[in-house]
Amino acid sequence: MGHVADEKVKLLNRVKRLRGQIEAIQRAVEAGDECADVLQQATACRGALDGFIAEIIEDHIREHMVDPKAARDAPRVQAAEELIEIVHQYLKR
């Protein structure tokens, strides 16, 4: 997973933000916060996790499915870019 190592700092920052969001949800539940407030925090956390997943998938596609020497207009490169866009749309990043 060389591509993960290359993006390690960025990915770790995302994970740290996720941890903070999870801890905020825990504190809200422990404090007995209103359901709407807990749900809002949970959906924000889910969005952050979806963004993390999209980043990993995008890096994987670019690293393992596309020849870095291929022209930008090559069919395989275009298909990879379309797939990346679909992943982003699906995960609503």
C-alpha cells in the first residue's frame, strides 16, 4: 500500500478528525444531549468517514489501475477518472 504511505500525513489528519468526532458523539450520548444534536454529530462523522473512504479509493485507482505513463485522454485513464467521480458522487464528498 505504497500510495497510503505517500499520503500518510493527510490520511492521519483525517483519522484524527474522525476520532475527535466520534469522541464528541460519545460525550453527547453520555451527557444525554438531544437526539437531533447527536444525529447531527453522527451524520457529520459519517460524512468525514465517507470522505476518508473516497480518498483511499481514489488513491488506489490512480496507483494500481492507471498507468502513470498513459496519456490523459487514453480510454483507461478516462474510465478511471469517471469511476473516481462516481465514487465521489456516491459518497457525497
